[in-house]
Amino acid sequence: MEGARDVDLLLCEAAFHEGRDDGVDPGIHLTGRGAGRVAREAGAARLVLTHVPAWNDPAVTVVEARSEYDGPLEVTVSGATYTV
């Protein structure tokens, strides 16, 4: 998390969902909630969720992330560019 401390923009993967993927090693991928927690604890100014697989509902991932992080938040889409 130290690598994300006080960043303007945090690109953070959120491939798993809370409750469904609890048995998977959490060191491999994060849930939306985990990504939100990283962003909050790091003091990130903005969070963009990445690596959300097609079989997961991005809206669920956003709700999970929002439970931990109240700053600007979005899910990346193909072709998007970001500036800070």
C-alpha cells in the first residue's frame, strides 16, 4: 500500500466479489471493497477500478468499493484515458 500513498489517481484491480470469492487467496486479487479500502487507507484522491471481468457486475463492484471509499470512483472501460 505504501506505493499508493497519497496518489492523485489509483488504478486498482477488483476482480472478485465479496461473499462469492471468499475462499480464494486474497493475495491474488481484490474485491471492490478491498480496492476501496486500499484507496482510503492510502489517501488516494481518485480510484479507478480495473480488471473487472465480464462475468461480474461492475455496479456490484462499485457498491463494494463505495462501502470503503467516498472519493471520486469509476470503473475503467476499454479505450479510456486518464489525466490528473
